[in-house]
Amino acid sequence: MPAAEASVVTEAKWIPTACGMCYVGCGLRVLVEDGVVVSIEGNPENPQNRGRMCAKGKAGIMNLYNPNRVKVPLKRTNPKKGLEEDPGWQEISWDEALDTVVAELNRIRDDPKKFLIQGWDAVGDGMFWMKAFGSAFGTPHIMNAASPTCGKVVHPVEFFSGGGFHQQPDLHYTNYCLLVGTQFAISARGSYNHIALDMAEARARGMKLVVVDPIGGFAASKANEWIPILPGTDAAFALSLLHVLLNELGVYDEKFLKHKTNAPYLVGEDGRYLRDETTHQPLIFDLADGKIKAQDDPTLVNPTLRGDWVKDALRAQGKPSRTCFDALCEHVANYSPERTEAITTIPAETTRRIAKEFGEAASIGSTITLEGVELPFRPACVDWAKGTQGHAHGFHQCWPLKLLNLVVGSVNVPGGILSTAASGKHPHQWSPEGGTDGMLEDGGHILPLPHPKAFPGRTPTTPIRLDLGELFPLASHFHTLLPVTSEDRAPYGLTYGIEMLLHTPTNSLMGSFGDIKPVERFYQSMKFIAGFAVEINETNLFDDIVLPFPTYLERYDFNTGSAAHSIPPCGQEAFHWQVRHPVVELPPGMRHQQDVLVEIADRVGILGDLYRLLNHTYMLKDGYALQPGRRYPAAEIVDNTARQWFGEDHNLDWFREHGVISLPRDIEESYIGPYLKARLPIYLEHMLQKKEELQEVLGRMGLEWNLSDYNPLSDWMPCPSFNAVQKGDYDLIAVHFKFPYVYGGYGNENPWVNELCEQTDAYHILLNETVAHSKGIADGDTVWLQSPVRKCRAKVKLTQCIHPRVVGIGGHFGHTSPGMPIAKGKGVSFNALLPSDLDHIDKISTALDHCVEVKVFK
Amino acid sequence: MPEEATIAVRVKFMGDLPALTGQRNIVVQLPEGSTAGDLLYSLSKTYGDPFRCRVFSGPATLHHYMVVFLDGKNMKELGGFAAKLGNSDVEVVMLPMFEGG
């Protein structure tokens, strides 16, 4: 029997497959008895999770057997759409469902930009398939991400300053780990079940963990020190740390900065690089012979980093300028710890001490020998993620934190911050590459898909996209304001609207935007919505046609989550790949998503185009490439892809039996820093060019935008919530945090996850005990929580472990859909509290401001 | 004077581009011996700056999210801009960026 057609095992057996309860994709062993899943364990053979699981994964069995699952196509009979409207679902046949979807696609076939794809399905292949489907249809409106903030800064930054998709502290060797606005390896992040153990082992061997966060949550509970910070002030803190390191302590990695960054590039009084008149390459002052040379001049020996005498010498040569490093040092001198104490609320002596500890721990100049290779050893690093990104000036909240690693040379070397999935040799070779101005330009990625990058950026132009993507030339995705700009198109010269949406089971209505009122209107405005569904969530309430979607225990996926292709464990950890296959049969009448998309594409006349893009995505060639004119079943495509990647002997059957392929990574793949033939930025000169181009386009459009974010050096700029509290209109700032047992809405309807949430008061909002008492609020009270756009009821949990000016709201709760009876009415929807307009997004990344001024009262 | 021999290149736009060009499929007549680069510059002339700035990151350099297939094969594997065209089928695709979160 061909591998692709092998039947599902029915006798009692442990079956290896991949978890799908979050975006990570851990290796599983699933015990199936008589076609029923009775237990799920971590697969010890999988080098990513090493047999370990989290609570979400263990609870996955309850998603499979959720009595409220959608198992047949549905159509709405109530044309009125809304969060409070009963769609009047009626069960229909697949033929009727797909006839309707195909007819609606054909209606807009000649104007495909009216089609919106919401394609976030990071669990499996759905993400790549939905993107390919949208591109084949010809629409620019493809939402690649679920969140309005997560990943919006870290990926573009990491690709130009590290080389990979995300960042990870090297817990194997670091001795000092500073987490800012992230609960890395304690409550969240890619390869969680791997790095959680690494974190525990690092702490046990004496690594110092310092957590800077408004909330003293899971990460702080494991830290040596928790430093409360006012939300949206991370840049001020980071700039002070840089000032102390560079200007007070003189701690920086001179050799690294000279030869591996643009620190020695000369910048003129206009902030632009001085350039060679012929080659246009940036210039460097060579201390060895006192000459100014192009950065790629082979005679360059000893680039100058800093010094007033250099400035004098350059002025004397008619080139008044300074080095990028001098520019940075002079700039951060504006951020003394005494000044930023008033912004961050972190005492100046604490900031100074942290800078000193970090600088000393970095051990600049030291080396380590691994597998016979001597490498720089920088066992100190700063990590940041969602918490610092989600601000009106999110890019610049994050970039100075990355600079801390850069100035001490702690990037992609043992002990430092490591770039995930940046380089590899299996099943083919990939690595980051240099480009414009000698800088890192093209990040490394196993898949030939365009990585998000903020350098050198695109040329802004008059938008065609309804999300105004063309006006964010350094951002990698743009959906944040789509509901707002869709109903206010005239200022941007846009005259059409989105008419049709096809979406994954991801609950985009609640999780992908802010203020829910314009979002609800946006979903109401579309003429037709078809959505895949595991359960009827709030987004599905607006569907015209609902298409049942398998759970992860019934799916075929060649891509099983981010741990394989984007965020694997870093350092000397093995490359791995697994595939997902059904451990139980699909309920009668259900179909795989791939099969559904293939049929729709065929009937719309784009099957060949879909295959072309899938062949590109999965690198299918020659005899393995999908051929037009044939509808391939999902199993055959996964089998095909496995054989293309890993050889004929590693087909789907091989993965069914063995679960995972594991191959060692060498030093060159593990620590790419010394091997990278490109410089990393400490000065973002290209920002000036983008600012100029944007000003020209916006001027032509008659728009006045504040472009103060487009600067080569970061400044702290306040979020609207900071100003609102200063003004006295509100007294608290609400922020979001994560639980280790909740990922998005995936487990909200799971009774075991719900039990965990109830037992830990996860549905409550956190309030500082002293502040609460001053307001007459007691633990467990029900209060009003009011932001500028939303007023709702919430239960309060009092704690000393939260900044006194902050309200903490965890998880992704606040469901109202009758299709989620367990989750309905529990917790608060944080996103719904967030104002959504141009003043509340980061003009560089489009991240939505995730700190919002609120009042809490009885 | 003899008439210059031409080729008919069938071009299909995918991804973001149909929204810009207003068409999914066109046929472009080019002189015999034309290359992929000639075709892309011809398209730039037809669709102007909005096309140029989305497709090209610099002279003879495509943005990293652009992929062009010539008779089903990636242009990069056929010599890039110098790849010779016949009466070819060409797909010009502007892909969405790979993202997370």
C-alpha cells in the first residue's frame, strides 16, 4: 500500500506525532486504543521538547473530544451580523458550502484585491497554504499574523541585526540574563519546553536572572531580581544602561564594534554616511595610516571608533563628521540614570548597578573553545519581546535593548543573544548574507519565503492596500489599522472595500486588532465571509459559511510549528523535523483543509498557480513538484514533501513510525557570529532616507504624519497612556501578560485549561494591593475597568507584585460566543480596551500600543 | 527593411501585483533574444513608478519578496535578469512576507 494511503492504526499503540496546542509544535506520543486517544505524552526522541510537555499539550485530548466542535459545514440564515446576533446556523452539504464559496470568489475574480485572507495557522501547513491561496488569487490583503503586536519588531530587527527569525539568550553559557518585557523560558516563547529546562539548569548553575517588567509574574518569580518599570519606558531604561556602559564605565567590545558593525562608519552633520565618491560605499578613518577609506577597502586595517581628535582631523580634511559610535555615545549621554528615573521609576542607582553587572558579566575579550573552535565568549545578554514591542514607539522601545548586546559583542557567540534558525545545513544550506553598505541585509531562513526585515526597506508610495502597507516601508506586516482605514478611506485616496474574507480558525476578530467596535463594523461590512472552524468563536459568528476544521490530532502537516523552521532551540542543539499525521480518523464527513483549498482553487481556476507557489514554498522540484490538473490529497503532498526533503527512505510512513528526524548542528551553524560576512548596525542611517521618502509621499497625499520615529538613534518617546496619566485623566496603565498554560484562544474552551485558569485566578485582573486599598477595593471584588474605548466588569486579584501604577490583564479571554460555553463570560478581552488609530501604533512596525490608560472603580 | 522578429511572452501577475496592474494576465511582445531583465524593464515602463518601486530594490535588483518564474522555473536558477526568453510563460509574484506572532 502506498505510504500516503496507509490507514489509521486501530489497535492500542503509542503513535508519534506533533502537538498543535500552540505555535511551537512539540513532539508527542499519543496512546490510541480502539481508535480513541486515551493519553498524550512528550516524545523523548524529539530533541526539541525532549519528552517534556506543558499543561496545554496534556489537555489537548479535550480539544479533540470537545462536544461543541463543528463537524459539518454550516450556513447562516440570519443575514444580520453582530456579536450579539444568532447566525441561525443550518447544516449544509460540502457541495453547497463550496458552491457558495466558489461563486463568491468568482464574483470578485476580476478585482481580487477585495479579497482578504486571514491566514494565521502557525500550528501547521495552513499558514503557508492560505498565503499561497491568497497570492494565487491575486490579493495583497493577506494577514500573516494573528496579533497586532507580537513579532512586529523582533523579527524585522533580528533579521538585520542577528540574521535569524527571533532571538534567544544562550542559556547554555550565559551567566547574566536580563529579561525586559518578556517571560522568556519561564512562561512563553518558541521551543518553550526545551528552553524552560535550559533556564532551570542555567539558574541552578548560578546564572543571574534579572527581570524588568511592570508585573512581577512567572518570570519574576524565578528571578534573582525583579525590577518594576512603568510600561512604555523601556527605551529610557535601555538608553541609560548604554550611557553608563559607554560613557561612564567605558565598557564596550572595541574589536567587535570596529570590524563587525558600522560603528566606525563616518556620518556627516546631516546624519548621513560619508561616502566614497566613486563607489558610494560608506567611509571609515583608518588609524593605521590616517587615511579615509571605503568600508570594503582591502587595505583597511584599524578602523577608528571614537575620539575628538578624529573629528578634528576629519574637519581639517574638509569632511566634518564623526563615527557612528561617537554619535551613539554622544546621543545616549542625554539619558543619565537620574533623568530616566523620573520616566521609568527605576532608581538611578539600580540602573547604574545593572549596567555595571551586565558589563562585567560580558567578560569582553574572553574566549571559549567548543569542539576545537575558539570563539568569543560573552556570557551576558539582554532579551526582550512582546512587552517592549507593543507601544506607540515600539521599534525604539526595543532597538536600544538590542544595542546593549551589540556594544558588548554579545551577539551570536557563546553566552550571548542568539539568532534563531539563522543558519543551517539540513536539508540544504542557508545562512544570512550581507548586502547594502556592507551591512547584514538578508537573513537566513530554511524556507525560501521573504523574511521580514527593516533594512534597507521598501520605497514608500501611494497606497493601493487598504491597510496602508505602502506607508510603512520598514514594517513586515500591516493589518493593525485595517478596520479603521477600511471605513475611513478617503484621506488615502482609496475607493474600494474588502468584500470577502476567508479565514482560519484563529479568532482574528478578538485577537488581531484593538478596540472591538470598529472591528465588529469591519466584519459586518464584508459581503461574504467563509471561515474554517473547530468551534464557533466570535469571528465565526460573522461567517456566512463555516467549514469544519480538523484538530491537530487528525491533521496532515509537513510543517508542524515554529520549533522546526523558525524558533528552534539555539546553540549546540540538533536540527530536527517531524511531520503531523492523524492518530485518529477524521469524524465522518470532515475534510482536510488542504483538500478543501485544492478543490476551491481548482474550481476557481487557480490550482496551477496555487501549486506553483506551494512548490516554491516547500521547495518541491522535478518529480516531487505538484503538477497542475490533478487534485493531490493532503497525505500525498506531505509524503511527497518528506521524500523531497529527506530522501526516499524518509517518507510519511517513516515519520509515522519514527516521529522525528534529528541531525547534529556544527559550531558554524550554532554560533554564526564569527562566520558572518557582514556588519551589524549600531546606527540606522537608512531611517533618514525612509523619512525623506515618506515625507514626499505623504506631502503629495496631503497627509501630515509625525515621523519622529524615523531616526538613526533611538529616543524615548512617551506612549499616549503615559501622557494621559501625567495629565490626570486616568491614574493607571493596563498591560497584558502571558500564562504558560494559555496560548491565544486555543485552549480557552478546553475544560482542563479552564480549570487551571480558575484555580489560579487567571480570569482576574491584577492590581497593586496598596493602590487597591486606597480605592476601597478588596481581593476578589468585582469592579469597573474603563479605558478610553471600553468599559467592562472584572474581578480583581490583589498583589504586591505589580507596579503601583499598573493593571495586569492576562490571557486572551472575554469570550461572548455561545459556541464556547466554557469560556463564555470569563475574564477580560485586553485587546478590546485598546484605542486603535494612527496615534496608537508604532509608525515603523505598525505594532499596536499595548499599554492603555484605565480607571478601576467599584 | 526586414521586420524585427518578436516573441510573445505571456505574463501572469500574482500576489500584490494584480491590484496594481489591474490585470492578472497580459501578453508582452518583445524582440527576439530578450531577457527576463528586458521583460521586467518593459513592465516598469508600462506600469510606471508604482510598479518599479514595489518590484525593484535597486538597479537590476529585485526586492527580496519578488519571485519570477520562467516556464515554471525560478528565474534565479536560470541566470537571473540575463535569462533568455522565448515565447515563454512568465509568472511575476510579489509574495507576502513571512511573519510571526
